[in-house]
Amino acid sequence: MRNEKKKSLLQKRRWRIRKEVNGTPHRPRMSVRFTGKNIHVQFVDDTTGFTLVSASTLHKSMPDRLTLGANVKSATVIGRTAAELALGKGITSVVFDRSGARYHGKVKALADAARGAGLKF
């Protein structure tokens, strides 16, 4: 399959998910995005369009950020860190947006780590 076709199918999948998943100030959307090398997590209030909290393997506050990548081990670290940052801002309940990725492997590890740290999905 051509790369253009793969990208268009991924974008359609994201749009299909985003029709159903919307964040509010009381229950923001936890958006997870995996690139080839990094992991990005944002807590977004879709009514105002603002990012409330974010965590990434690139943040300077991350311990051992040079060794973190886009793998399961790093996903658990990012999930735990993102949940702690969200709980620090008063966010206890979220809507999970997996950005078109299947719910297994890295995505599942990140979600389980966030749940283990105290977030409710």
C-alpha cells in the first residue's frame, strides 16, 4: 500500500474517533500520539481548545529523557508521569483518545500505567 493511502486511512480513523471522543473542563481528553522515536501525551479541553497538561519523552523535566524512546518501557514511564502531572492539576477523570492506534502494546501499557497512577478512564 502506498504511503499516501496509509496516511489518509490513518487520518480518517482519527477523525472517526474524534467524532465520539470530546473533552470537557471536568473530564478532558487524554490524547496519545506515538511517533517513530517519541511519545506525546496531552490533556485537552475541547470546549476552549486549550492544552491543560502535557508530557513527552522530549520534556526537559523527564528523568533519563535521552534513553526514552517509542517503546513499551517508555510508554509506562510517560503514562505514570502524565497521570501524576494531571492529578497535580486536579484532573482525576479523562476520556482516552488513542489517535487511531490499536489498543495493544505501547498504547495499552501507557493506559494501564496512567490507571495505576490514579486516573479514571
